[in-house]
Amino acid sequence: MNSLNGSERLTGSVSKLRAHLNDWDPGEQLVAWNIQSWTQRLGHLGEPVRSGLAVLDSEVATSGGIRRSWVHDQRHMDPLSFLVIVMAWGFGRTGYGAERVRQMVESAHEHPTTLPRITDLAKSDAGEAYPGMFGPAGRALIRQMGVAFGTKFLYFSGYRDNQTLKPLIYDRFVHTSLWAIPDRGFDLPRYTGGLRTRQYLSYLEFAQRLASEQGIQSDWVERALFEGLDAQ
């Protein structure tokens, strides 16, 4: 997924972020993806996985990539199929993506209740869904599903159905932009992976508040943070 970087990823204040909230429609975000390496790594892992790969291949053939809006529409598929779809959107053409997702799927087989439970929680309570991805020691129950990719799964699982505090993606791009906003009103860890439940919920509340002020959805705020703001 393309984004600004380096000195271009300047934010500076909530007011500057607010001025750019309508610049990027999240639903139009298109991610390039190729099925070949994913079939090689994941094709042997069972029918739900193969079904996910098949609909992904069809989406890319039709749309030229994976649309964020399309991923939302697949949320009622089998959780393993949906996991593959979300992670394909998240990794795109990143070379190691298929191998990471293979490990996720194998781990999900070892913890068969985790994905369905997280999916249900994401639709009703982001405050329970976020810590639900992790065990007592704070480690991801599904291998390789840390904060960045875990919140992608929460977002696509629950955003359209959750009518209270909607889950959002929190990755290193969002983190970098938020870190550069000193008046954001809540504390953050230095690194993305250290995000605590309270901090994640503060981020969701921050995004929802700005979105409400602008009459938009909160994932428009996340998309603006992902893209970064120029120095103008």
C-alpha cells in the first residue's frame, strides 16, 4: 500500500489533520496482489483457505487489485477464508506475506475458537476484541498476528456491524502520524507493538470524535493518518 514517508510524513497538530480528513476515501484504497506465491504457500491448508484464495484471484482479475470496500463485503465468509483475504489486502505484494499468513493459518488451526471469538467481539465491543487477540502474557494467540495485522482483522470483521466504538487499523504508518501530533490528547508507546488496550481505545475515541465533527466515518481518519500529511 502506498503512503508518504520520511519528511513528507509530517502532521504537527490536530487542526492540520482535521484539514486533510476528506483527502482520501478509504473505500477506494486498492492494493496490488499476486496469487502465485500464496497458492504455493497456502494451497495445501484446506478448503476455507482455498476459497479465500479463489475469491481474491477473482477480485484482482476484475478490479486490478484488492479493494478495501470489497474486503468488507467478504466478512461473512468462513473466518479462515476471511483471514486470508484480510491479510492479502494487508501484505499486498510484500515478498514474505504468504509465509507469514501460512503461519497464521496453522496457528489458527491450533486455536480453533480464537478467530470466531475475535470476530464476534469486533462486531460488538472493541474494548474486548483487542485484548482478545492476545494471551495472558500479552503475546498474540495467532502467530504473526501482532498489533498491525491483528487490528486489520478486527477492523474488517467488525467495522460495518459495530454501532458503538468501531475498530480501526493501527499500524506503523498510523502510529508515526499520531506520534507527530503532540496535541492528540492521549499517550502512545514508542513502538506500534507496545500498544495497550487503553491506548487503542483512546485512538478509536480520538478518530470517532474527529469524524463526528466532520460528518464522516472514523476510518477516513485512519486513512488520513496512514497516508500522512504533507508539510504545507
